[in-house]
Amino acid sequence: MLRGGCGIWGAITVAWVCLNEARGSLSMAWRVGVYGVILSWLLLATVQAQELPIFDAHIHYSRPDWQVFTPERVLAILDRAGVQRALVSSTPDDGTLQLYAAAPQRIVPFLRPYRTQEDMGSWPTDPAVQAYVEERLKRGIYKGIGEFHLSATQAEAPTVRRCAELAAQQRLFFHAHVDDVTVAKLLRLYPQVRILWAHAGMSAPATTVGRLLEQSANLWVELSMRFDVASGGRLDPAWQTVFLKYPDRFMVGTDTWITSRWDDLVPGMQSVRGWLNQLPRDVAERIAYRNAERLFGNP
């Protein structure tokens, strides 16, 4: 595998441009030979893209999904997408428990603090949600709390503070769907809690993500729904810079936040492999699955 930050796809592009510029001065035999090399590289890149396993760090199996996709069908979709393991949280948590019961070696359960969708806005101050979280955590299977939504003004609310205490005590992650201001506030308020930042803040630019990673060793980032990472299939240079600088801090994900997203999982992971393979192989493997395996344990 070629290195240097561009990967084999970058080498193919350079070779193709050079060949076209020089085709008038090359013999037919030379052109055929170079085309053969480029074709070999394309085949190699395709094989590598197909073989790269994925740890999907953002899956939900919530109540509307249950009538459409059985746990067995969900696992079959993960198989087709090449997703070996998945971080799962659900509304309610029973969905996560169904998948975990079907494949405990494959599912990494997180506890979402939503009994219903109505809890999304009120959970930070709801004592009933606090009791729900405390009771569920007694199962001892969870690796984190979330994915949850939160604004900066809610970061010190009672249920949030209690969840942070539990996360620190039990070495759980916060999976936080928040903007860059809020994630920075959570890191300041709860320095003992490790945070997995959902969607890289959804709209935060790569430079902001890099700055926050530099400021805190307790922050990791998953990239579900961040189509700007590789708009048009080409890896964005700003994102490439932060991936190369912080290769141990990123993960990929899908976010099946509505039922129709399950139909996007297979092509979505094909697109993810496309830009991963524009990175050096060791960096691509870390972002694809090794970082998540290191943080959440091998099956």
C-alpha cells in the first residue's frame, strides 16, 4: 500500500494524469504497460476497500424499526455492509437489548436516556429519567450513556450531572449529540468522563474538531452523517489533515435514526470505505475499527 497521506487512489490519479500528459511521446507498448499497472492498482484498491472491516459507532434499533426489521434481518444487513461490530442505543432501550441478546459478541450496548421520543427535550431535568438510567445500568452490560441531545444551557441540569457521576464511577462514555460549544462545556464540567462526540458536532468544521481534540484527551469523534468528509467521493484536505494528526481519535458510523436509514447502511459503508482508502492503510484501519475495538474491547 502506498503511503504519504494520499493512499493508492491518489497514486492512481497521479499516474493517470501523467500518462495522459505524456501519451503523445510514449509508444503503444509503453501505454499498454502503464494502463496495465493502473488496472492492477484499481483492482487492488477495490479488494482493499471490500476487505476493510467496519465498527459502526452509531446505530439505533428503536421502536419503529422493530416491525420492519427483525434482529436477524438487522444482523444480515450488517453482514452485507461488512460491519463486524456496532455500537447500539435505542428508544426505548429494549431495542438495544434485543440486538444484544441476538449477538452479544457483536453488539456494544449504550444506554439512551429516552424511554420515548418525548424524553429528548426534557430528559436533563426529569427525575424519572434519572431513575430509569440508574435501574437500567444495574445490568452491567453498557459501555456508555447516550446517544443523547443536549444544549449548553442544559449541561449542568440535575439528570445530566447524575449521569456524569455514574459515567465516571462505571467508566462509561457519554455519546453526545451536541455542538462544539456544548461539547467543550461538558469536557470542562465533567473532566472524568470520556466523550464520544456524535457526528463530529454535525456541522463543526474539521479545524474546530482538531482544536478540541488538541485541548482534551477525553474526546473521541464519530463521523456518522458527515457527508462533507468526502463530498463527491474525494477526501476533503482539511479532514485528511486532522485524521493524520489524530488517527486514534476517530470512528465511523451510520446513525439509523429513522427506519429508512437501514436501507442506506450498505451503500453508506461502501462510500465510507471509498474515502478511508484514500488514507494510509494503518490510519484507515484505526478509523474503520481499531480505535473502537481498543476503547470498547474485543468480543
